[in-house]
Amino acid sequence: MLQPSQGIRRRLKESLLAHAQKGKSSSKLHLQLHLIFLSAMLWTWREYVEGLRKDTDDMSEKAYFSRVENGPKHDYSLTFSDCQKLQLHQKKLLRASSVLDSWSDVIAGLEIHASDLVQDGISLRTCTCLPEIERIRIEIHYHKRSIARMVRDISGVENLLSMIFELRNSRHIQKLNQGASDNLDILKGIAIQGQIENKYLSHAAERAQQDSSSLKALSFIATAFIPGTFIATVFSSQLVQLVRNVDGSTDLVVVPQIWIYIVLSVTVTALTFAGVFLLQTRWKSRFLDTKLCKVS
């Protein structure tokens, strides 16, 4: 007996004192001592086996009534720690079964020893050795059957938990695959939308190129008429005058203030070209910014 409890110590002490006061013979005392020790140990094992049974029933209930899918909040929660607890509980049951097997061997040896004492002529009718041996044997057999049933139940619970976790993992993987498929469909839709927008942009670029060609043609026509317009403007203005000579001939005479016209024309033309250049620069920068935003 390793580290017996205070209850076992007290029970052993009371039993030994009672037998000492009754003055049992030495031939029977050693047999009684074995029975006293076994009775004291079984006294604590009733509670221990009941505790094991309660833990087994709790684990069985959690496995039997848990949903395969993750149920509502009031459903049982199954985690990897439950599998660890199950393995530890199974180890306790196997260790208890091994101890009960050893006790069965001890009881069998006591029965043989009691039979030898009877054959030696020592009467055991006045003591309770044989009934006590039978009672202990029956109780040990009952505990062994209980432990064996719990071992079978735990094996079934282990298989059931493995199936539940496997189904949950497969459904979780299925959900992940479905989510990945949905994301892929969304990306495909975005790619198709991008292709459509690229077609629109390409069409707009073609239209812009056509408009640019038209504008170039109009600019060329306007440029071609500029010299004629300039000449007509000069001759229709007061800058160039037709002067009649004494002999009746006429000459074209440029007025002295023509430099004012030239300076103003050059200045206005320079300002016009500068404004056009600034507008083109701003349009190009806006076009590049819009293109970068669409790409990003």
C-alpha cells in the first residue's frame, strides 16, 4: 500500500485493535490481516470506480449528442483537449483493470490457503474468513466487470470522436474550397470587367486619334489661309495707304506707326502659343494620372 489515505489508516488500526482484543490465534491472524487490508482497499475503490464511471458517462454523452457540424452555442464543444482527456481516462481504466486482476490472484491464493488450513485440521467455522473471502471476490469481480464495460464504452467513444473530427475537418476543407472558388469567380469577373474597360479605352483612344487627325486637318487649312488673311487685313487697314503722285501714278506707302501693329501682333501670338502649351501640359498630366489610377 503506497501512501494510504487517513480513512484507510484509521480503518486498519481499528480492525487490528479489534482482532488483538479478541485474541485471535496466530494461525488465523495472518489470513485475517490479508482480508483486512483488502477490505480497506476496496472501501476506497467503490468511490474511485464511481468517479471513473461518471467521467466515462460524461465523455460518452458529449460524443453521442454532439452535432457533426458546428452547432449553436448550447451544443457540446469538442476540441483536441477532449481527445487528450479521453486517452488519459483510458489509461486510468487499464491501470485499474490491471490492479483488479492482481487482487483476483491474491483472493485465489487466499482461497487455496484457507483450504490448506482446513485440510490441516484447523477449523474456520468460528471466523468469517471464508464468507469474507467470497464477498471480496464478488466485489472485485463486480469492479472488474464495471471497468471492462467502461473500457468498451471508451473505445466506442474514441472511434466516434475520431469520426466526428474527421467529418468536421472534411466539411471545413469543403467550405474553404468553396470560398476559394467564389474568390476565383470574383477575380475572373474583375478580369473580364477590366478587359471591357480596356476595350472602351482603346475605342476612346481611336476616337481621340480620329478627332486629332480632323483637328490637324482643320489646323492645316487655317494655317494655309493665314498669309492671305494677313495680307488682306494689312491692305484693308490704314497701315498701308495708296498715295497718288503728281503725274497721276499711285504708290503704296506704309505709315510710320506700323511697328506698333507688328509688336502687338507678335506679343499676342506669343501669348496665344504659351496658353496653348500650358493647356496641353495640363491635359497630358491629367491623362497620365487617370491612367495610373485605373491601372492601380
